[in-house]
Amino acid sequence: METLERKPRSHEHVRAGIISTARKIARQEGWQAVSIRKIADAIEYSAPVVYEYFDGKEVLLNAIRDEGFTYLNEQYHRIMKLYRDPEKRLYEISLIQWDFALHQPELYQVMYNLEGAYCSVPVYQSDALQAVSDTICEIIFSFIPKAKESIRRLYFEWWALSHGMIALAMTMQDVQPLEQSEQTYRESMRQFVRRLR
Amino acid sequence: METLERKPRSHEHVRAGIISTARKIARQEGWQAVSIRKIADAIEYSAPVVYEYFDGKEVLLNAIRDEGFTYLNEQYHRIMKLYRDPEKRLYEISLIQWDFALHQPELYQVMYNLEGAYCSVPVYQSDALQAVSDTICEIIFSFIPKAKESIRRLYFEWWALSHGMIALAMTMQDVQPLEQSEQTYRESMRQFVRRLR
DNA sequence: CAGGCACATTAACACCGTTAACCGTACACG
DNA sequence: CGTGTACGGTTAACGGTGTTAATGTGCCTG
């Protein structure tokens, strides 16, 4: 078993290729256009090979979704280390959310089943989402030490406001320029954070 | 053949049957389970018949979406006749939005391409959406007579807040009870309207 | 009776997700 | 050395999808 050293690496390479190809197709043609065969063609394999790495399309989409939440979580922690002020933290994280959604729209779409993307695994089952939620709740708590239920409510409001503006801005970007939507987003999130005082 | 048994059905009846069948399947199994053949089976026709009424799935979905916006528009006008106070009007319309989304989720999903529903026709091309938008903007203007751009911005905020909370409440309903989400929704919308004063 | 018309169906094409069967190669072992 | 076997990958197939062309079928009219 000398070749054990090389195999896993190429294995990981192929796996990453599948994911990045799926994302590329989704970004260019929408999630509706992503098919196993198209992915297989792009990585120059036959379709069944994909099933060696993911037990079906569901699992592949779920893996990509998880990648999204994990990335988001990393960005959150970057902000947490960068700032200490809770107000600044929450505002900066709001901006992270915007940048993430607009720079990697295909990820944001599969995370929330937007624009034809469909991953039947419930989003709330993702551990990474749980981590993301906890981070936000922690920030809110740090300058509004209320009851746990009250915190959850504020978190829900923050999330809804952010998600709603992002989702609408994405679908309306042909009729309302993104710069304008972004300005409104920043202002709204700033006001939300301000109101928490 | 046995075609004698089938009762003659009017054009409108069949058309309505196609739409209501599509909605029924979508409601029970999700939009990604809706297929032309399944619809045809349910209305006891062969698949090509559907194409006599709608030039492809796209057009069918778009028609259903339009039905949604039209219904919403009717509800809006009902509220407009019922109340004169702008504050009351906007709040009641917010509640309409919630009820609509939760009682007819398959409509709300196809209107905004949620949960696997996908209608490639841009939503902003719907005349009914335009009418809905105008109604909201009119209300906002009636008690905040600012510049047109400012009104559009407030409308965008109202819409995003409503849509965000509804979308999240729908996807999270297994982990957060709808009654709780509804309470938060009402409170948030109430505060939003209040802030407009 | 022939023709045309309206309606509906069958058959086909090119895809899709998924799986079973197969094939060649390289390595391990008798 | 020969042989078996495990592995990496393929082809082929099944049932399903959207969509369209060709084909009936019954009925009304000239």
C-alpha cells in the first residue's frame, strides 16, 4: 500500500473539482442548469464517478451549502477578533453578509434555496448555521443582556432584515442598481444596530 | 375509443384545472415535484394538452405567479377601502402579506422563486407586481410626503422586512413555531409603521 | 360520400438522476 | 511465473422530465 500517499490527495482534488464545477455552472447558468452529467463532463469523468464522492445530488448540494456557512462563520470570527465594540461587530458582520451574498451568489442561493436552487435537507440541520447563529446571539447579548428568548427574537429580526434586503436586492438588480440597494442596506442595518442601544 | 365517457369541459375549466392541479402538487410535494405529465394525469388528459393552454412550463408558472400578485392586489384594495388612516392601512397590509404567504405558501414560493420553485421570467416584469408596489408607495407617501426616491427607499425597506421575516419563518417553522414568528412579525411591522411618523 | 375541422393521443427526442453490470489494469499471493 | 482479485473507471440501462411532430378520431358541413 505504498500509493496510499498519492491517492487521497487526488481524491480530494477530484472532490474539490466536483464542487467548484457545480458552483461555476450555477454561477453562470443558475442552479437549474446544474446536472451530474454536466459536472462529470467538465471534470472529464463519466457520471457515475460523481457518486463515488457524493451519494447523490442532495448530498453534493448539502456539502456546498455547508461550505457556505463555514466560510461565513470564518468571516464572522475574523470580525470578532478585529473589533471589540458590539455595535461595530454587528454592523461589520451585516456588511460581511452583503458582500458574501453578492460576491458568491450561487452559495447564498443554495444556502437558502433561492432562485431555483433546491436542497431538501433542512437548513437548520447544518452545524455551521448553528455556529453562525450563536455568534450573532452572543454579540446581541453582549450589549443587550436580556432573557434568552428576547435575544432570539432580536436575532430573528436582524437576520430577517438582512436576508430580506439581500434577497430583494438580488432579484431586483436589473431594475434597481445594486449600489443603491447597498446604500439602503447599510443605512438600514446601521439604524437597526443603533436601535439596540 | 372510450373518449365518449369524458364529459366535455370548457376551455376555461381545463385551464383552471391545470393551474389548480399544479398548485395542489406544489403544496403537497413541493414545486420541484410539479411536472407537466403529472398535471396531465391528474386532469385526465395527455401531456401535450397542457401545451394547448400554456406555451411551456415557464408560461404556466408565470401565470400562477401572476394569479398570486393579482390576489394580493385585490386584498390590498380591500384594505384601502376598509381603512383611511395610512398607519392602519400599512399595518393591515403587512398582516395580509403574512396571511397570504402562510395560507398559500406555494403561491408565495413561485412569486419569489423560493424553495425550489423557479420561474425564469423576472418578477419585476409582472404588471400585477407593479400595481402592488404602487399601492404601497401611495400609502407611504400619504403620510410621508417626501421625494419619490425617498419613498422608493422606504418601500424597499418595508418590503424587505416583511419578505425576510416571512421567508425565514417559513424555512424555520420546524424549529421555531409559527405563532412565535407571527408575533415577532406583527411587532416588527408595527414598529416599522410607527417609525414612519 | 368526401372533406375539413377540433380535439386528443401516441411516439419520439434529448435530457435528467441513479444504478447495475462490465472491463482493463495493476498488484498480491501461491 | 501464472492467477486471482481489488480498484478505478466505463457503458448501458431504467424511469422520469420538458417538448414537439405525427397520427388518429369523431363530428359537422358541403
